[in-house]
Amino acid sequence: MAIWLTKDSKVIVQGMTGSEGSKHTRRMLAAGTHVVGGVNPRKAGQTVDFDGTALPVFASVADAMKETGADVSVIFVPPQFTKAAVVEAIDAEIPLAVVITEGVPVHDTAAFWAYNIEKGERTRIIGPNCPGIASPGASNAGIIPADITPAGRIGLVSKSGTLTYQLMYELRDIGFSTSVGIGGDPVIGTTHIDALAAFQDDPDTDAIVMIGEIGGDAEERAAAFIKEHVTKPVVAYIAGFTAPPGKTMGHAGAIISGSAGTADAKKVALEAAGVRVGKTPSETARLMRDIIQNR
């Protein structure tokens, strides 16, 4: 079992005929993902061949869902068109929309997230500016490399794409149930807390890795949630221990002011909730390995 993405998930790709969409559709197919089609209203009715797999192009997400039973959409469209693409996915009530696009204006993300709430949150949104979600050995929706790790019993939630890949690689001897890259923008759909709750309820996840970064209070809120609701062991890494105050570091949300949002402040909050926090990705992996080996 995995969270949100399983071997039975049927995936469509909004933007499948574009350069990034086609490249990653081919990669997802190679990983065993059940991709059933794409969406591009200008190319509706066409069929695209991916190394012998012919995928139909539909005019809309609703059409694709009706014809294929799709329950996941991966969105590879330029930033200026992302809001419209997500709104279309929400209107179609697809259960999961994974928004890979980087550089989406914050007010666009806020608008489509508010629209999702208005419509009853029937669509889970992951992203934007994220690597997606992967359940090793089952399905891969996004850009997470499929050959880093086998299936296992660790769940991972991360703001950072590259740190997602690094922790998956460092713990490849144990393996992962699902890895979720939530993105580092100031406004995102799925949060650390959402993933922590799902992993807590997943019978095939034994322990959780959480990756955060400086800026904002998402990690502090996650710490409070862990303290009250998570009984499984959690280890964490916070990127930015050496970041100078007042500087934006990488992601748009990674800015600190004074003592608020610093890596040290987040570390204190997490440790108070019983989370073991590594100062480096390798140390974080070692902490998780110690937990697994001593269970």
C-alpha cells in the first residue's frame, strides 16, 4: 500500500505533447506508471507514440476522465497557463493533481487553491514547483527518478526536490512506501501535515522522513501536529543551517527574519515533539537507519 498514488492509479498528463510533458511521460511509462492519455485542446483526437505505447490526446481533463477513468493528473504547462490547467482539473473533480511547473505566480496559486476550497476540496493538489509523488515499484507521477530506491516502509515528505532524491538514495537499502515532494513556494496545495497524517494512517509505512527548510512556520506547525497526532517515529532535516538572516535561499518561501524561521528554531520545535533532527542529509539517513534497525 502507499499514500495517494498506487499501482492502480490511472494517470493523465496535462501538457503531454510539450517538450517537458513528453519527456517525462516517456520516463513515467518506463517506470511502470499506468499513463492513460494526455490533455491538449489544440491536439485533441491525436495519438502520440511513446516507444510503442500509443496514448490518446483529449480536449479536456473531464473528457480524459470519462474515457479512461483517470484519477491522477500531472501538470506540465508553462507558468502563465498553470492556473487555468489546475482550475480545469478541479472542475473535473480529478482526485489528485500534481503541479510540477516552476515559476507560477503566487497570486495564481492562491487563486486556484481558494477555488479548490470553494469547490469542496475534491481534488488534492500537490505543488506547484514540486518533483511530484512516487510510490516505488508501483507508480511515479512527476519527475522523481524511478531507479533511486526500491519499495520499502519509509514515508518521505519534502519541500526540496534534490533533497528528496538524496534521502531516497541514502536509504535505498531500506526503501520507501511513498515519497511526496510538496514544493517550496510560499503557497502550496499539500502540506507537511497532510502527508504526515496520511503516513500515520498508512499500515505499510513504519517511519517518516520529513525535509523542511528555513523560512515560514510550516515546520513548527508540523512539529505541533506530530506531538499530538503522530505515533510513528519521525526524523527530519532542515535545509539552511548556515543561511544568513534576511537572505532568500533557493525557494521563494525560504526567507528568514530575525530568529523567526531559522533552522535552529525549527530544530528546537521538532525535537520538542520527539523528532530526531539531523544536521546533514547523511546524518538524517543514519538516524532513520538506527530507528529501523532497533525496532
